[in-house]
Amino acid sequence: MRFFPYLCTLFVRLYQMNEFLELEEQVLRMIKTVYDPEIPVNIYELGLIYRIDLPGDGICNIDMTLTAPNCPAADFLVEDVKQKVGSVDGINEVNVNIVFNPEWNKDMMSEEAKLELGFL
């Protein structure tokens, strides 16, 4: 009987972890629907997403980069990410931070993206 409170705590934590992983998967699924209008590959496969952080309370923080600092699609991409990730149940706020460290290069692309763009 004395282990019962510990088991309850364990089950609650497992349930919370499962919920977190499910939310993370949904966020990632939505990010993969965002495409640079000039490139026929989603921004995740391009390697533009550096970090996805879900600290709780419905907040999603995303660090991403661009293929070039002067990318003409920058505003479009940021707004598309915010809109699509913000549509995920459980997400109330999306913060997108554009970073250039490390600088993006084609080695950051997935094998699928490299194949699609003719780099393999």
C-alpha cells in the first residue's frame, strides 16, 4: 500500500509525457506543411528548423534560420509557421526567432530534400 502514491505519480508523469510527445509530434507535422515559395521542399527537411521548445502553458518557441539572410520570403515563412503551429490544439502562443548561428548550408538538408533538389 505504501507504494500506491508513487505508482499514481508515475502514471500521471507517464500520461503527461505522452501528452507532451503527442503535442510535439503535431507541431512538427504542421511545420512540415510550411514550404519556402521558391523551393519545393518543406522548411523542416531543408534544415531551417533549429529548435522547437514547448515549455508549457500552450507556448511554442521555435528557432529557425533562412537559406540566406536577405531571403525575400522571410516574413511569409515566419507568419506561415506561426499560423500553422498556432492551429494545433493546445498551442496558444507561437514565438518564432530567426537565427543565423550556425549559418545554414546544404549539408543541413535531409537526404530526402537533397534528392528532391538534385544534390544526390
